[in-house]
Amino acid sequence: VVAILLTSLATYSQKKWTLKECIDQALEKNISIQQSKLNLELAKKDVAIAKGNFLPNLNASTGGNLNFGTGFDPVSQDRVTTSIFGGSLGVNAGYTIFNGYRNTNVYKQAQLGIESSKYDLQKIENDVSLFVVNGYLNVLFAKENLNVAKVQYEISKKQIEAAESRFKSGVIPKGDLLNTQSTAATNLQTVITQENALDLAFDISL
């Protein structure tokens, strides 16, 4: 995300990102932040489950059976076929009176899990924001330093032209001309150094 943001700044795209927009985009797209938010939601689920441990248990069960057989009719004394159906229904409930504070401790631990997840999320968001701000400012400073170096080099080139003219007119000795040329060479080297510094600022931000 930071790479895309800073590249857009470097290439002067139609969309110019403000620092706040860069930070907002990084916070929205950062994978670590998304994972941390998911962990927070899971921690909240753990609290809900821990609360459920304080509720009574309720269970229900049903059953049925069907038996076939033969027997004698007590009146006619004839053999007859019989079928017997039986069923059962059961309901039971239970409530934990005391289990060594286990449910209470589990609930407290789940609540601490939420606080820990919130702290982790806030820390990651702060780290990402600082990273974007530092990268953004480093690039801006490097660009400004490069602009200053280029201006100074342009001035030194004009000074060379003036020194050459004065040298040809015999106003200054050749040593002064060489000093002016040396200063211009130093200024050119500074431009190259600042260009490398700008590239490095982008690379570090990426």
C-alpha cells in the first residue's frame, strides 16, 4: 500500500495524495491490521461463550419402540397377533452452583483477551501511521534538498560563465577561474548525491 501511495507521488499522477489520505489508505488495506481486527472479533466471541457457561443446561430426549408378537385371546382362546408400541420423553436441566471459580476465571480471561486485542490493534495502527508519515516526510525532504542543490548548481554554472569572461579580459587570474569551476563540480556532485538520496527515500518507503 505504501509503495503504491509513494509511487503515485513520485510519478506526479493526476491523483495527488495528501498525507491523511495516505494514512487512511494504509490503515484500510494493511493485512496486519485486518488480522488484528479479526482477532478482536474472535476475542469478543470468547467472552460471549464464557458468559454462556453461567447459564443452566437444558437437555431433552425422546424414544419409542414397537413390538410384535402372538398370544391367546382370554375370551375366545384363539391365537391372535398383537403389537405393542411404547414411547418415552425425558427432560433434564442442570445448573452449576460452584466449580472452583472456573467459569468466573474463564470469563475474566476472555475479557482480558479483548483488552489485549484492542491494544495490539491500536499499536499496529500507530506503527503503520508512523511508517507512512516518516516515508512521506523523508521523500518530501529529499525532493526539497534536490531542488536546492539544482538551484545552487545553476548558479555556479553562471558563475563559471562570468569567471571565464573576466579571465579572458584579464580581470582575474586563472586560479580564480579554477576555483569557480571546482565549486561548480562540487555542486554537481551534490545534485547527484541528492538524487540518490531521493531514490533511497523511495526505496526505503517501499
